[in-house]
Amino acid sequence: EAAVTQSPRNKVTVTGGNVTLSCRQTNSHNYMYWYRQDTGHGLRLIHYSYGAGNLQIGDVPDGYKATRTTQEDFFLLLELASPSQTSLYFCASSAGQNYAEQFFGPGTRLTVL
Amino acid sequence: KTQVEQSPQSLVVRQGENCVLQCNYSVTPDNHLRWFKQDTGKGLVSLTVLVHENDKTSNGRYSATLDKDAKHSTLHITATLLDDTATYICVVGDRGSALGRLHFGAGTQLIVIP
């Protein structure tokens, strides 16, 4: 069974719309991450968390909020979606120590019209 | 400024051929380097991690090298299969802990044809 799952897998919304992307991990990892992937760019870190209730700002946080409700669940919120947020979003988890591997979910493709 | 550059941007090889993917970076400090495989529409899957100066790793038909002095890594794929068609992403970690950042390359798109 997949250890990192994301929902929905595809989402279309309109400019100004409200979107929540969900991520759940069953790895018992403390660290969870949200990235966006755009053509011609490497993955860019939006927000991350090292435990329930914790939130850390990533490199491209503008326009995004996040919330970590449990060790397993991490949500990404777009409250006023804009076309520039059309992207492929990935969630990942890791144990966090040393060069621990990050395990990625399958991604959510978001289109903002 | 892009700190991890991968080349070539795309590559087409015939099944059974070998190929080499390059990764040059300017990330400092450079704690470790990891290669991922990303199938179309899927998440990233780790192939190997290199940590030490002049590290070499092997994982089946995948082998990788790291030269920290030159800030350069290569990923070799031997006897390619159609299932090797994917994007290969080089990632450099600037710390040995989760407090560090991962710096992602844009990837090399490999297409293996019959």
C-alpha cells in the first residue's frame, strides 16, 4: 500500500476559488513537505512541518497556507487561487535525520482558470 | 539562480544501450546528493544517495558517482529498458538534518525506444 497518498489527484477551480489539497502518510514520519513542480523548474518547497501543530515556511510560500492536524495529515490551502498557482503539487514525508530519504506522494494536478 | 543544473535536458536511446546523465551544482555546503526517478504523472522514487567525497554507488543497472571538489555527479544506466523511460532528478541537500534545504534540478527526460 502507498505510504504517502494525496487527494484529489486532479482539481480544476476558477480564479478566486478556495482549494484544499490533502496528504496522508503512514510512514510514522515526523516531517512532511509540500512542493510544487513546474515545467523547466526543479521542485520548490512551499511549506513543511515537523509534527502535529507545527508549520514552517518554505521557499515559495506566498498565496499558500498549510496545516498539520496530526502526524499523518498535512493540508495545503489556497484561499484565493490564481492562475499562477496552476501546477503539479507533491507531498512528501521523511524521518528527518541526517540525509533521510523523502518519500513522495503521487501528486495533485491543480488547474486554476 | 538555479543551483542544480542537469544535462542533457532530454535524451533518446535505444533499448539495450547505456546512457549517462550529468548533474552540476553550486550548492554550498553540499552534504549529500540523491538521484530520483519520476515516471510520468507519478511521484519521485529514490534511486541512490551519495554522501562522501568521491562516493560511488550501485543499484542494479543504476550506478552513480559524486565528485564534491568539482560539484559534479553522474548517473549511469546500463542496458536500458523501456521502463527506464522517465525523468531523472538530481537533488542536493545542504545539511545533514531536516533543518537543511533540498535543492532540486529540473531533471533529464530519458526516452527509451525499441
